[in-house]
Amino acid sequence: MPDAPGTFGQSMARLLRPVDDVATAWIDLPAGAVVRLASESVERVVTLREDIRAGHKFAVRALASGLRIRKYGEFIGRTTCDVAAGAWVHLHNLETTARHHTQHERAWYESAETAHVVAIGSPRCTVGESPVFDADSDRLYWIDVRETPAIHMMELGSGTEHTWRMREDVGSIALAGRNRLLVGLRSGFAFFHSATGALAPIVDPESALPQNRLNDGKCDAKGRFWCGSMNPETGTADGSLYVLDTDLRCRRVLDDLLTPNGMAWSLDGATMYLADTRRGFIYAFAFDVVSGTLSGRRVFADLGAMPGLPDGAAVDAEGCLWSAQFEGGCLVRYAPDGTMDRVIRLPVSRPTSCAFGGTGYGRLFVSTATRGLSEDDLAREPLAGRMLMLDVGVAGLPPERFGPRDAPWGK
């Protein structure tokens, strides 16, 4: 069926890859034109906000300032302001991120290591995330976020496994007492009791935003749970950072985030790390552990010129930050000053998070994903979606548990 008058199809503009944020005009297109685009299973209808000349790019959805945008499925730059759907994308609102920091380039391309990796447990997750080790029970917990949402558990000594299916997306977990986890769900925070499989809702900080879900989270040294929210279907900054205090009151700390991930703290507790994954930044904040407040945001690491996206993270016993580079196929270790200290290549392209555990917290556990991989990709990556275990030559620290120690869920 031909396109309606004033409507342009694939012969006039092209969305090159389904993940792309921009399409390319093949002919001069006028403002107000409706452009219908498709790439594999993704279909978009965009009304142009201005004239687009042949060979130029336009946004296929609203894009937040600072977003790393894709064309040909690859990152080509970072937006310098908010960009409306149908707007021209060019030098006036897009800056290149192709320039590598010299030290980062050396670590990434010249000094990268390959570690011996072992897959543990039987689950193959769509989006594995949030590994956490409970030394009291010798249990490693992790989750599958979407499509097949679940909480997985493996007893490292015996190899016993269990899976609890969730009825909604689950973004993160934290230890919260014997056989109890704190869970961040699409519908808010809840306690999960592994002995019964029961969920006890606490609070939904975004009940007015049903398109959002809670994402990565972790506890600080005082037992507070810090957790981000996100809208995975947009390119706008719909996410926030929340803290669930030990008295179960919830407060919003930051907004204007795309995909908050990788919460972690320096050994002295004075610095909090937070990645905004789709912007390609890891931030560092001055952190007051007594009051649970943060200030003085600065860029700790800019991954704009590197393949992939900074995702979940953990701090080791030497005070260095380990970050999983989603779609980058590696783990990156940063010194406390932000220097890229080590890069460890993995046999999967989509590591999602990491946590230390096992005897003496001497093993690093890495969750991974299959989402977005083709059948050919999965054949090349048989360990994609599995929980990986490796020895990186340095130990980690016990995870903090949620709640005051005198609370029934903190014991």
C-alpha cells in the first residue's frame, strides 16, 4: 500500500538498526512530514519538526541531554541538549565522543587481560543482574530482570539451586536478614522471604509513573538502600535515585537520570559512585554516611569513547571500583582517582553487574544477559546469560545489609 500524501516511508528515510536513536533522510524532507520507519521488529512513526536535508539525521524519539546516541547500531556521539523527536541532529546538538583518553586507550587496547571464567548455576538469564553473596548461608543470589523475571539462588558449597518466579520486573536485591531480601520491583520496594516465596510490599515511590521500574540498588554502611528508577522504553531522563531509610521511609535524592546503576562506596565511605549507563558516565559524590546525603557530583569516568556502557559495580578490598561494561564484553577496574587500572575481557558481550563472594570474598561473580542477541550471537556466546565466576587476584568486602541491626529484618 503506498504511503498517504505527506507521509514518507523506507524509500525516503532509513532506520539502519532497531536500536538506533536517529534515522537518515535519503531525500530532502519538509517540516511536518510524517515518516514511517522500520528495522527488524521495531517500527516508528515520526513527524519532522524542521526541514531535513538528504543525508542528514533526525531523532526518531525524544532524546535527553547527554545521551549517547546510536547510528548503524554504534555510538556516534552524545547530545548536548534535549532533542525532540523529529528534530535535526547535527553539530549544533551532538558532540563527538570518539576522542580517547590516552591512559584509557592504553589500558583498553594494549594491557587488557583475559581471565579464566567458570559458569555456575543452571539459569540462563535474559537480563541477569544484582549478584549478592550471603556468607551466613553460603548463598549467592541474583535476579533475571525482564521477560522471565525471577530471583535465583545457589548454595556455593552444595550446589543446591532454587528459582522464585516474579510476576513483574525486578531490578535489584539486597540482603535484609535471615532468609529475607529487600527487592526493588516495578511496583516499588518489598521484602521477599525465601522460605515461603512471599512478598511484603513496603512503598512504591513512583506509583504515578507506571512506565518506570526500579533498577539497580545497594545498601550503604548504615543499612540504607539506594536504588535508581528508569523508563527502559524512552530516550528521556525519566529516572531518579531514591534512598529507602531503615525506618522504611523513602526519599528522592536525584532526578534527571536515564539509567542509574552501579551504586558503590569508597572504603572510607566518603565517596559514593553512581553510573548513568546510557550517558556513559560514572559519577562520584561526596557522601555523608551519618546523614545519608550526597553532594558535589563530579565525573569519575567518562566512557563515551569506549565500546559499551558502564553498568553494575563493586569495590574491592584495595578500594578500587570494578564496573561491568555492558556490550563492551569486559570488566574495568578503576583506581580511586578514576584511572583505568585494569581491563579484563570476558567471553560474553553483555556483562551486567559484579559482586565479590565465596570464601574470604575471593571470587568475583559476574551476571550477564542474552537480551538483544541474535541466534548467531548466542551460538558464538554460549555463556551469555549465565552467572560467571573468576579470580581477579584481589578480594572484595561483605555486602552491607538493609536495616538497623536491632530491626527484625536486619538480624
